Amino acid sequence: MIHRPSVWGYGQLLTFSGIDGKTDYEAGLCLRTAMEGYIFEVKNPAEDANAEIIYTGSLPDKIELTGDYFMFFSGGKISRGVLIDAHHLLLDGEFALKNQEYFDVRAKGERTLFCARGYLKEEYLDYDIDSVIAARAEFLERIELPSGLAESTSQCAAKACSQLKTQIYTPEGNISHFWSTPNRWPHKMMWLWDSVFHAAGMRHYRVDIAREMISAVFDMQQEDGFIPHCGDPSTVSAHTQAPILGLGIKLVDEIEHDTSWLAEVTPKLRKYILWIMKNRDTDGAGLVEWKIGTETTCRSGESGMDNSPRFDGAIQLDAPDFNAYLAGECEILAELLPDERDFWLGHYERICSLIRERLWSEEDGLFVDYDVVAQKRTNILSSAGFLPLYCKAATPEQAAIMVKHLKNPKTFGTPFRIPSISASNTHAYQKDMWRGPVWINVNYLIVLGLKRYGYDDLAREIVRDTIAEVEQNYLKYGTFFEFYDDRKEVSPLQLERKGKMPPGPFNFYHQVFHDYGWTATLYLDMINRKDLF
């Protein structure tokens, strides 16, 4: 039987999963463990209410803390709570409530029913709480992990599976499929490349839900083929994101082939890739450029690497990551559309050739961005420069040079690899998001690229180091972080997010996010793949 998550720590999220029933994007409850004490802060709905649920019993001997129920064991007494549905939390035992006036609350003996305002169903007070907890645990009960895992891996996987479950929403509004979110608070929308990475993990446990996650992204597609980088049941953003939907389709279909699903999503993918080629090649020279914005801490949210020093100049760049993703999608479309194989392989080979011609820096031994106005390569060495490995654009000789960087402590061979910028870019380095720290999704994509060139041992080494770092921090803090320190000098809790925390009240948006989606799901994909772990 899979473990039950048991590490208490700050920033863990609890909410009702779409796997168990209907969710509510706006009014569904979301709890978050507090910095101090055994306290749950209520973050959604009515975040400003500052409501808290406080465990008041004796110091617990043991805790179970999943994404949708919790249990405190102290001596012979058990205090517990469980999400009955999207709006109701049923408590049984020693708890106190603080700032509850913006919610509906009913009590009966040691039972308390806590509810989003206007949704109260008092009959829930009499529910068999053990049966509800057992129902919430059913997803974990059915999980089968690979044999022979270390105890630390089994514990971490249990948390990852529980988190994966509660990232799921049911269809709502403009989204007609089950969908996922990076974390149910504060990034509770659906995001393009996050959804692909979530499907990579979910495919091992519920391939049907994994398909839905991909299809849900296409629900946001506009008539001209454009797919926004994020959206919710009623709104969508105005720019796109890393085109890796083909990768998601391929990964999911590897687990269980579904001809009808492929027939549904492939034409939509085709339309999206044609939109990118038409709308993101600003100079008409054949390579594409990310959309650049005016916000100084997020010049290119479209790239996903929001505040990377790559974009500090706010200039149009032929980007190695964007073009590697695009080439990869063309390669996959050549497989999915055999009648158009030559067309898509032609684009694949054209883009790969241009990546080699324009973005390879012989001096630096890495692919870099190209300023399309000044017509010169830039000098920021970033993890994006390794992504031409992913689409196999690099020559074998270039790949060998790039591999040396991953072993060189002066560039990318940092104590924890792979940093988002090179250690040699000292003027740009900060412990802030994409200005130095390590992101698990980029490690994952680069590992896939290394395998294409036969660097299996190095790929496995990076995967095992990544798994070890994620596990070490989970066992200490109880959560999966958004990014990690490449130097291993500080804990993720001390990393910055888009600038230093401002004076005054603590601002969560300026700290690494906790219970972060793709860190958990890609961790699960890694431990389930014999070719990687």
C-alpha cells in the first residue's frame, strides 16, 4: 500500500479534487498550512477574510496530511478534517475557528461544518467521516509505484500523487474537459505547458484524465489557431506559451494508444503550430521570437522564463528554446499526420538548420538568443541554450561541447544542475526564478535531449540528482517547490520571486510557490521511467 503523506510543513494546499466530484473555480474552498503552529489558512474563497482553522489538541504523535483530508493522532485521540465537496470541510475533534464570519459554520458536539458562504448543507454534519476519508484516500489506494523504491522515494511519491489528485478541476464554463492547475492557490488558472507536464505524471495512474488535461488546453483555442498561455472557465490571456502539446500527446499515447483521441487533437495541434509560424516570426527570417512585454519582472511570460536576464533588454530575439519546441512539434506532427509527413519534416529540418546557423555560438559552445534588430548573438548563457538537444537540432559535435558545460562548475556544472543561467554570467545572477535557480521542467526536457544523443549515463545522473534534491526538501519542508537553489547555499524558502519581498506585510507572490504542480508530476514521471531512473 502506498504511504500516506505525513510531513507537516508550511505552504501545503488542501482542496476538493475533480476526481471525487464537481469542483467550483470561484467558490471552492482552498486551505493552506500556516508558517507557525498546526493552522490551516483559508485562501479561497474570501482570501481577505483571514479565516483560520486551528488544531488545539496536544502535540501530535503522528500526522496524515493529504491534499483533501488530515488527521492528528495524539495519544489515543484522533482529530481530523476532510473536504466533503468543493464547498464543505467537516471537522471532528479539537479545532478552533478564527475570523469565520465570512463563512457558514455549524457545530454539533465535537463536529464542526465549515462552508463557503451560501452553500451550506447541514446534513453533512451527520456524515460518516471515516467513510468520507476512505473515499478521498481511494485514489492513493489504487496507486502502484515501481518496485524497489527507496523509503524516501516512496514517501515523496505519496505526497506527489496526493498533490496531483487535487490539482484537478471538473469541466466548467468554457473548459469542457477535466483540467489541471499549477497549484489551486494562487496560480489556480490552467496554463499551457504546465498542463503538458501534469499529464506526463498523470498518465501513469489515470491515462483518461491525462488525455483530458491535454484536450482542455485545446478548449481555449481561438478560431485562428491561437492558444493562450493561461485561462479559466471565463477568461483567457492574450499571449501564448511554449508549444509542447505534441510532446504531451505523444507521452500520453505511449501509455495507451487511442486513435479517436488523436483524431480529435491532432488537427487542433496542426492549426496551432501554423499560427505560431505565421505570427511569431517578426523579421520573416524563418526563426520565431517570443512576445516581449513591458513589465520589468516579466518581460516574457510567453516564454515561461518570465524574468530571465535574456529578456532584460526588451528586444526581439530568435530564441533557442522557442525554436527547439517548434521544431519538436513539427517532428511529432510528421508522425501524427503521415499524409503530410514531408511538409512537417521539411519545416522540422528547416528550423533545425536555422538554429545551427544562427543561434550556435562557437565562442561560448552553446546556443544563445539572436537579436533580430542588431543582427547579433547575445551574451547570456542560459538553460534555454541546451534545448536544441531536445529536438536534435545540434550536431553531434555541438552536443559533445554542450555536455562539457554540464560538467563544468564555472558554467552549468553547479552543485545542483541545471541552473537557469550560467555561473559565468555573474552580473546577471540572482537567487530569483529564472536568474539562476533550477527548474525541474527544464531539467526534464534537457534530459530527454541528452538521451537522443546517447548520453544516457549523464541523463540518468541528472535525473537522480534532481530526484534527490526534491526528496530532501520534501522530507524537510513537506512540499514541492517551484524552483531550487543551483548553488545549494540556501533553502528554497529563502529564494526570491520577481524581486525581493517588499517592506510591510509578507507577500506570497514574492516567494517561491509551494505544492507546485510540475515539480511533483515530473518527479512522478521520472521515478516511473526505467529509461530515466
